[in-house]
Amino acid sequence: MGFAEENIVSRVFARHGLRLDPELSYGQVGHDPKHPYVKVESLIKTLEKVGKLHKLIGLGEACDTLQKAGPGLAKFWESFRHSNSGHEVFNGILDLSCCVPVYLHGDEGTTYKRDGVFVMSLHTPLGRGTLSNKLGRWDDSSGDPHTNFAGHSFETRFLLGALLREDYRDWDDNEPFHELVELIVKSLDDASRAGVPLVTGGRLFLIPIGNKGDWPYLATSAKLNRSYRNVPRAATSAAPCTGICHLCLAGRPMFDFEQMSDAPDFLDTMGAEIPWTTEASFTRLLMHDRLAQV
Ligand SMILES: [Zn+2]
């Protein structure tokens, strides 16, 4: 097991048109002054160059320019506004028909050598809908927005950076992990505020609408002081629990997190205390819903 298998995977991806060769950028990550990652701008330019921008936009094969995708994108934001009216994309500066929504996604996977690897990617919430939608052929899609569940994730997830676990596990507070996240978040922030010029005309703005991942990733990446990791392991524990929820103070000595009533004591502590000592890059840098912030 090792690089041989990974080379084979790489060749299979290339054969099926799933491999991009975007220009790489380099930044300081841990001991490495030139750690490679893909800037969001470089990803967008490469997708346009090879005729695959529609995979990122998610409105069908015909919607590969802003002119064609514009009405569908405007429709998406009109719906999104109902649940997230405080998002900074609605501040009146950006033309919503040029804004493509994306989720950041972090995950700790396993390499072929069975070691850990942290991977960061992005994807649009828009796509072919669900299997029960019966939307018909993707190439004559109407350009109306649908969810992104049908089809294979290999085609709609775009890698931005990766880091071997052995390169950050021995550091205090996973420093190299946060350095890589910061590089990627900054490049998404640039693409969302300045936009990326397209050859076919206009500027495409890639707008973050969320940071996805499992709880270990979310707790680490957001530098949460209060998370599931603090759940007491024994009925009586020497050190008082500092809290198990990033939204409220459940788990603290005064606030039993196992209270199952419809008015638990921790309810009044929602938003009472910020859940981090140092704010992570997501809310510090990226556009987000200010009304959802506690
Ligand atoms: Zn809570």
C-alpha cells in the first residue's frame, strides 16, 4: 500500500475527465514555507478554461456563463433570503445574479497508507436535485435551482487543500491545520468580495453560506472551548465541566445537559458566552449571516 495505489487513482480520475490542473499557490503551513493549495480564483479560472464551470455553478450544463446562470442564481438567493436575511450578501453591493453560493467542507480522511489526512474542499448547494426529482437530462436543464444530492460527489466537490495528520498532530492547538484553513478561507474571501473575472464576461462572486463537516472537524476548526469533547466520562469528575455546547452553557455545574424538560435551565444561557478564546477565520473573515451570530 502506498503511492502506487494513489497514482492509479489519479490516472483513473484523469481518464474520466475528473482531474483538473489548476495553478497551485504556496503558503507557510507548519515547518513548510511552501505548502501547496488551490486558490479559489485559480479553481474558477481553470474550470472555465476546460469548459466545466457549470459543475461549480450547479444549474445544468447549459448554464456555463453568468448571462445564462443569472436568473437561476437570483432565484436561489430570493429563497435563501427567507431563512438567512442577515447574510452579508444582501448588503446591496453585489449583483445577486453573479453570486454563486458555496459550502466549505472539511474532513479528516485516511490515506492509502492508513494514516490521517485533513482535506478541505468546496461545493455548491445547487445541482441535480434528489433521485426522486426526475429532473430529466442534465444538459437540457431549465436553469432553475435544485439541491445537490443526485449524481456522484466526484463530479461536484472541488479540492482546495490537504495536510497529512503527521504534520500537525504533535503541535499545540493543531497550528498547521489552522494555518492551512486560514490560507483557504482568505482565498474564498477574496473571491467573494472582489469576484473573479470570467472570459465570457462579468465577474463571478463565490459566496460562502456555511462550513460543513463532522463534529471533530467543526470543534477543531472553529476552536470551540465548549463541545461534545467536554462531556464528563464519569458520574463524578474531579474537574468541573466547562460546557458541552457552543450555543449555551449546558454541561456546566449549574446547568445539567441531561435535563429533558421543555424548559431546561440551560435555555436561558443561549448566546450568553462566546465559545472560543480566539475567533477562527470563518466568522472573522468571511461573509456570513450576522443575525445568526450569538
Ligand atoms: Zn446548547
